[in-house]
Amino acid sequence: MTTIIPERRPEWLRVPAPRGENYQQLKQLMRGQSLHTVCEEARCPNIAECWGHKTATFMILGSVCTRSCGFCAIATGRPLGLDWEEPKRVAEAAREMGLRHAVVTSVNRDELKDGGASIFASTIRWIRRLNPGCKVEVLTPDFKGSADALRVVMDAKPDIFNHNVETIPRLYKQVRPQAVYKRSLEVLKLAKELYPGTRTKSGFMLGLGETWDEVLEVMRDMREYDIDVLTIGQYLRPSFQHLPIQRYVPLEEFAALKAEGKKLGFRHVESGPFVRSSYHAHEQSAGAEQEQE
């Protein structure tokens, strides 16, 4: 029988409510440009900190996803059409924010032939055009394993290619019912094969019912697929309609996993309860570069 822990979070897992001048300015900027951020749509716990420092992860291709992952707060349904002006608006917002490292992610758009890859590519190119010197990190869907779609994104030469495995294989039916664990790893492998100089990155959540040995096995799989940067965070239930939290992972366990990741050869490991794939993304990139030297 599965034991579900109480929803009340421990003191060390609480974050301040978003507020402050930078937060309000960034919110107005996003609304003024008719843009979405994963910070808001996924109810990220780091929104107060990140927006307070004028950093954000742009979410392109709308705010409705074609998949129904058990952990995610983004709305599931039938998306509307494509907004071909969105890439330019993202680049303009990044310029206004003065970003040195822009992160771009999206909902899944499985109804599109290329899964939205062309919008990703256009966004990368627009950011580079309007923000010379700004690094671009993409966090993409799996494009249903389409090599052609992935090639469209990689031909735009993102500095970092990120795709999250999210959890251990045993839990995929509950956590990522429309995804395939091996397919996600193959996407990451192909991204590096297409452009060997591109840094690859992936991450997963803890607290969904995984075991220590299962987590280590995923980490070993990721290294076999030559993934450079690893992120590990605590699953936090967005609402009572989502998967329940099985446990709150202690800080010591996050530290131990970071040490294991370094032993396995990851260039950089970010491991902690509030870590998300784009949290401190610029620092993760810089850390990986330093550790490569």
C-alpha cells in the first residue's frame, strides 16, 4: 500500500509570495508582448526569486499542451494556431531584459507535423539577431522522436539543448503517459550527434515514489547517452488534481546525489529541492564550462 504524505510542506520548502518592483515590471512586459512564461503556467516555486532578478523562461507555442503529464500544471487540450510573430516578441523581451542567457521552452504540440520545431528555430535566430552575445538554451519536447524536427532546432545552433526525462522508467505511465523513457534519451543523444559542440542537459524530480537504486540507474543511463548537465529537484504538487507527493526528500539526499553525479562524470550537477531545469540556468552553464576547463 502506497503511503501519501501530508500536503503541508516543511519550513525549508516554503517560498515567499511573488512581489517587488522587478516582478511587477516583468509581469507587465510579458503581458504587453502577449508572451507566456513557464514560471507562471507551471506555477514554479522559484518565480519570486527569478523574476526579482529579471530572469524568466519563455514558453512558446501557446499555453495549451497536447499531453497530460501527471505532474504538470500547464493546461491540457486542443491548442490554437501558430503565432509566427511570437519569436520576434520573445527576442524583443529578452533584449529589454538585458539577458545574457535566454531559456526557451514550450508546450507539446503533437498535432503539428514538426511539433513546433520551426518556431523554436525562429526564436533562437531572432534572439541572436536582436541580442548579440546572448546564449540561448532550449528545453524542448521529444517531438515524438522525429529526427527531422530535432534537426530543424539544432540547425539554429542553440548553446544548450535540454530535454527532461522527468522521472524513472517505472513511473512513466503515471508521470508521463504519452512519453517514452528511451525515446527521451535518444533525442538527447541525437542532438549531440548532430552538433557535437552543443551541451546537452536533462533532469528529473524526486518524491514521486522512486527508489535510490532506480535514481542511480537513470543517472548512469544519462551518462551513457553523454548528457553533460544534470538537474535534480523535489516534486511539488501543483494541485489536488495532480499526482500526490510520496515524500519530501531531505537535503542530505540531494547532496549525496550531487556527489554521485560528479563521480559519474557529469560536467555540472544542480541538486536541491527547488532546482528546476531553468533555475539558475546561466550559473549552470558557466559552471559546466569551468568544470570542462
